[in-house]
Amino acid sequence: MSDSPVTPEETDPIDPAAEYVLGVLEGEARDRAAEKAVEDPAFRARIEAWQGRLAPLLEDVAPVNPPPRAWRRIARSLTPAAAQVAVKPKLLDRVEVWRWATAGLAAATAVLCVLVLRTTPAAPLASPSAAGGSVLATALTAPGGRVLFVAVMDPLRDGVTVIPVHTVTGAGRYPELWIIPAGGLPKPVGMIKAASPLRVSSRALSIAEERTVLAISLEPPGGSPTGAPTGPVIASGSLARS
Amino acid sequence: MDPVAQEEELRRALARVARGDAPALKAVYDRTSAKLFGICLRILGERSEAEDVLQEVYLSVWRSSARFDAARGSPIAWLAAIAHHRSIDRLRTRGARKSEPVDAALGVVDGALSALAGLEAAERAKRLNHCVGELDTLQQDAIRSAFLDGFTYDQLALRAGVPLGTMKSWIRRSLAKLKSCMDR
């Protein structure tokens, strides 16, 4: 190093974009670069340029077949995404879908079938048989067995579409959706307007899996003031693959 | 199939993925997952973590593949860069380096892209190899270890038995030389 003549590029301060792509940064330095990549388009462009320069080094890495379960996991997480992409805008206009439903679990199942069937032509892989996945959903029933809402999870577990089957009224109280992990306390997901299908997004939904319970309680406008249900639980259901 | 046709097919599949076509994602996966899994495994050295990251990579492609700019370059190089980036992220979050050696390749699916494909990619690879070859041996090794094994500055310095400042200056000079050589 000392015996080579100093050239201008050696004295230039190095662009952190280069170090970021090479991977040598850690801790705060890497975090800073990651933030800058989001905020600064010029920095991002330099990152992309460096990725282009260094990518050929990856030629040397030997390919290794991932196990078959790797694709199954991916397919499970994205199957309903095809459904969502294709159907979401229409779903919200489709108020009549939930009006068709009358009462009982059969009706709720019918709603789900309509949703799934409507989805299929636009997104062939959305059918459970094609990709080994299915929609995580539940009918939320009142203690007497009457279906009040149908809830369909978004595939990435960051949102849920709630379709009211019956209008719920309570004196100055409104339905609030909760998620209850096995052995855990209810976490608030969001308020539900009684009149139309509604997508509620919440990080709380990331814990959703089969058999996780969704419940609805009646709460003051704006939701439970305590973070735990304060009003009566009017409906609940356990998520299942449909 | 020749690499150029393979790359073209991959571009078309990615365009379909961007329109929400899930079977197209499977087509992309079939052609690229062995290469990407190899990269994740090389950096992370641990199968279950490599599988996690592989899943992240394809889900990120599923959600944002519209961002693949077909004019910008080779799609497999783009995917490889995502796999590399996410593996390093995972490694840094974990805070420790892999401990186990990685198994050798276990046979690859037919039709999989093992090279980064495409004439332009081949040209770039040739160029990079030439430019890396112009560095001193120790610096070549540091650049490769950083990029392919996920070593930090500290780890590289320890491994080469040089002070941290020396390693930083080797890497920074090497990057500057690579840039000027490759952009020439």
C-alpha cells in the first residue's frame, strides 16, 4: 500500500453507500445508512449503482436447493394476496354481499364462498388446491349462535376485512374488534362501523394464526379507554382456514 | 436454454408478478431460489435462518416487484442483491457471525439460473474480476470476505491481524479503486 503512488481516488472520502452495500457497516453506522437510503433518493441511486458493481461477486456462490417446505411457506403467506390484489377495490363496493346473508353460520359461509368465488377468475392461484394455502377467516357469533360479523384476514396479517351480517346497536356504544392470542389478553384491533364492510389494519393482527380468537365488544366512541374490553362481548369466533 | 433467453423469461415472469400473478412468482422462484438460497446460506451459515430470509426475499418481491426496473439490468442480479442485503441485515441483527461451515451445493434443479445470466451481466462480471484482480491480494481477500461472508470491519481486521484503522483504509481504497476501474 505504501509503495503504490497515491492517486486522487484514494484520497477521496469513501461513499458510505459503498460500505453499506459491501456489508462492512454495523450498529449505528448501518442503521444510519439504512435510514438515509429511505430518505435520500440520490443515496439510494448510489446504493443501486454499487449493487450493480458488486453483484458479479455473487457469481462465485454455489447454488443450493432450498427444501420444498421453503416454497410452501411462501405460498401460504401470499396465496390470499392474489385474492386481495384482485378483489379488494370491488369488495368495498360490494355492500350487497353482506346483505345477502340472513342469519346463521350457513349464511356466513355463503359470504365467504362469494368472496372466494369472486376472486378466483382474476387470480387462479387463489384457490386453496392450487397453492396449498387458504383464507384465514371466522364467523363472529353471538353467545346464542347468531352470526353478527364475518372477518377475513389479509394475507400479510396486517389487516382484516370485517363484514357485518347484522346491524349491531348499543346505547352510545360501538363495536370494537379484539384479537385474543392463546393464553393471552385481548389486544385492541380497531373500531367497526356497523353499516359496511370495513378493512381494519393493526399490527396486533400479526399474531393471528389458526385458532386465534377474534372478539367484538361494545365500547364508547373512539374505543375502550382502558385498552381492555369494558363493554359486553357481543360476538366471538376462532380463526380457521376456509 | 441459453442465458439470454432465460433472462428474458425471468423478466417476463417478474412483469407478471408485478401485476399480482402468483403463478408467475412460482416461476421466478423455480428459476432463482437455488441461487438465492445459496447466497443466504453462504452469509448466514444456518439453514433455518437462510430459509427465513429466502421467504422474506420472495415476499418482498411479491409486494414490490413493480420496482424492478427492466432497463436497469439483470433481474437475477437484482434478486441476488436483495438476498445479499437481507442476509446481511439478518446477520447484523443477530449480532454474531455464523459458526458452522456451509454444506456444498446439493444438486440444483434443472433450468435454474446458477449464473447471473445475460450478456451484459457476463460483461460486468468480467470487468469486476479484472478490477478486483488489480487490487493487492490481501485487499482482494478482504473485499470478497466482506461481501460473501458478511464480515464487519472489526472481524476483517481481526482475521487479517491488522489494526482496525488499517483494514478500514484497505477497504475504502479498494472500493475507490474498484469504482474508478469499473466506471472507466
